[in-house]
Amino acid sequence: MAPAKFDVAVLGAGIIGSAVARELARRGRSVVVLEAGEVAGETSCRAMGHVGVYDDSPAQLVLTRFARGLWDEVEPEVPSEVDFVRWGALWLADTEEEMSVVEHKAEVYARAGVPAEVVDGRRLSEMEPNVRRGLPGALWVPGDIVVDAAEATRFLARSAEAAGAEIRTHTRVRSIGREALELDRGGRVRADRFVVATGWRAPELLPSLPVRPRKGHIVLTTPRPGYVRHQLSEVGYVRGSNPRTAEAIDFSCQPRSSGRYLLGATRQYVGTSLDVDPQVVERLVQRARRFLPDFHRIPVERTWAGLRPAGPDGVPILGPMPGRPELILAVAHEGIGITTSIATGRLVAEIVDGQTPSIPLDDFRPEKFGLRSAGAKPRARRPPRRPTGRRPRGTGGPSPVR
Ligand SMILES: Cc1cc2nc3c(=O)[nH]c(=O)nc-3n(C[C@H](O)[C@H](O)[C@H](O)COP(=O)(O)OP(=O)(O)OC[C@H]3O[C@@H](n4cnc5c(N)ncnc54)[C@H](O)[C@@H]3O)c2cc1C
């Protein structure tokens, strides 16, 4: 029987809420997860699955290095459908000038103790025979992983349940009080702590949160095994991932063990529609051809779009809302939420348990983003409509892309 009051209520069963619930339940906490739709029903089933070390900022580097290490620890538990493969990543330089970016990146990774190696154009051609001849080189990061984002989310949710967490789907939270959540369909859920993991929708409940939907398009190809052998990204990607860049179309190509490829990555602040814009897809494919000249010869299986929960800084907002120690934020993971999910679970659990955090949290604290205690008031406006885009063909979401 459900307790009258849970230790922790987690809002949202995307990859962040699922990872938080798993870690807390494994530590013996009574946990309930309230999810408006299905597990992995929103952004976490629309993502690529690069679990990488990213260095857009020092804070991001510390967090993602820690995060990738936790995925390494979890690997023995991961079921095959998650398609966990250590493909390694290649950060490609498009021009000679960009080789200086590659070299700088190599130094940053070396200082952080992340194995990485600069490879020249000849070596790159051996590693990736289908990339454009004449590219000057790349940074090879052998430890980077790729997972199926939707299946990874379901795996984390299932293991939360196995550890005793209760997941209530189709249960939308209307407002967050000091001791209880009010549900849309009526009723309340009482808990000592509340963890907000509602992705890009976080401001619906807490209007002061600086989180915006940042749309990304994805192309999934039909199988062509061996065409690409690593997670490929252009090293100029960091320009587009900057939260202040209004629109970016950068090359990122991700192999799956089925021989299919996911192609990204676009970033646009264009509202909440999930409609696929054929012109954006065309630009994405054109960008890919700069690095993989005959990419267009691989037939496309399907396309879709997702909404990243973007904050002001390219790093998540983690920690108690000022003045509300019972209300813990785990939002704004933007383009690194798959990578940092397990790490977020660990850090949130350490906050709940009053432990010293595994990494310093100063760069992620709500105060840093100007948040004050007044944010947690009941929703006074109607929520935005659910995204209007058609779901990609398949079962309930664009998940299996292996
Ligand atoms: C195109 C694209 C490519 C990406 N590629 C990568 C990548 O390669 N690597 C990487 O690390 N990250 C990547 N990301 C980022 C990653 O997908 C996100 O950071 C991550 O999925 C965010 O997870 P979340 O749990 O915060 O949000 P979501 O998955 O959106 O989950 C939030 C959940 O909260 C629920 N919810 C909302 N409001 C309420 C409410 N009031 N009551 C109850 N439930 C509610 C929603 O229904 C939803 O299920 C990509 C994202 C996109 C869009």
C-alpha cells in the first residue's frame, strides 16, 4: 500500500526523473513518480544518444566527465535494447583553422584526465573511409558511448520500480505546495521532498524558471552497416550549442548497431510545435554532405523533432529552490540530458541525503540563475497545448532507432 506521505515525489518520468527515482529508491527512500503522459513520452524519446564528455564550459566538462563515468559503472546492468555501444567520438575539423580548436580541445581533455587523441587527415580517412577526403583531422575520444535514449529512459524507470519506486503515468501535477502536490485530475500527493524534472515544461509549474524549448530535428536512415564507425560531430558544434545562438544547424551523425544512422543537430527557439520542417531537414542533410559527401544516397527511414529543455548556460539547474528546501530542481539539461541523467540522479540523491556532492554544485545552483524563493506558486495560466506534431511512425513515440 502506498504510504500516506512519501519521502520524495518526483515530477516527470523522462530520463531525468527516472534516473532520480532510481537512485533515491536504491537508497531506501519511498519514492513516487508523477508523470503526465508515458515514461519517456516527451524529449527523452526524441533525442540522439551521445553519452559524451562535452567542454562547452568548465562546469559542463566537470559534470559530463563525472556523468560518463557513471554510465561506465552502470554498463553491466544495461539490457541489450538500450544499445549501449562504446563507438568513441570523432570531433571533426572542417578547415585548417578548426584544427586549432581540435588541438585546444585535446589540451582541455588532457588536463581533465579524459583520454583523447588528435588524429590527422590520413588517420581519419582510415578510421572513417566515407568522410570527405582532405579534412585536416579530428579529435578522437575513445571512451564516448551511444545509447538509445528512449530505451535508456525505460531501463532507468524499470530499475527505479524494481528498487521500490511507484510510477504513476497519466498523472499531471497542477501545482506544488509545501507539503503536497495537487493533481490535475483532483487529489493530492504528500511528500517530504519534491523533485521537479518536467523538462521544457518546467515553467508551467514554476513560472520563474528560465527554461525554454529548443527544437531539434533528427533524420533516421535505413541500414547501411559500416558506413560510419564512430559518433561524428563537427568541432564547430560548440557554436551552435551556445544557448544564445538563435538558430544552428551543425553536423552530428550517430551509428546504431542495426546499421542505421541518426543525423542531427539543429537548434532553434521556435515555440513548442513538433512539426517537422522539411527545409530544416534539407539543410541538415546538406550540412552532413559537407562531411559525408554521399550521405544523401542512404534512404531516410523517418524524421522527427524534439524540444530540448534549454536553460541560460548550457548546464542544468540542480538544487533546492531558494527559500524552499523541500523543492529540488533538476531541469534545463538542454542537449546533455541523456549523458547527465544518472549523474543528476546521484547529485539529487546526495542533496536529499545531506551528503557532500560528488562534484561541486556551485555552477548549477538555482541562485546562480537569479532564482528567488517566490517561484513556487500554483499555476495561474492555462498550460500550452501539447505539441502539435505528428508522432513519427512507430509505437507511441519515436523510440527504437537501433
Ligand atoms: C534532437 C535532440 C537531440 C538530443 N541529443 C542528445 C544527445 O545526443 N545526448 C544527450 O545527452 N542529450 C541529448 N538531447 C537532450 C536530451 O534529450 C534532454 O536533455 C533530456 O531528454 C531531457 O530529459 P527530461 O527528463 O528533463 O525531459 P523530458 O524527457 O521531456 O521529461 C519530462 C517529463 O515530465 C513530464 N511532465 C511535464 N509536466 C508535467 C506535469 N505538470 N506533471 C507531471 N509530469 C509532467 C512530461 O510528460 C515528460 O515525460 C537531445 C535532445 C534533442 C531534442
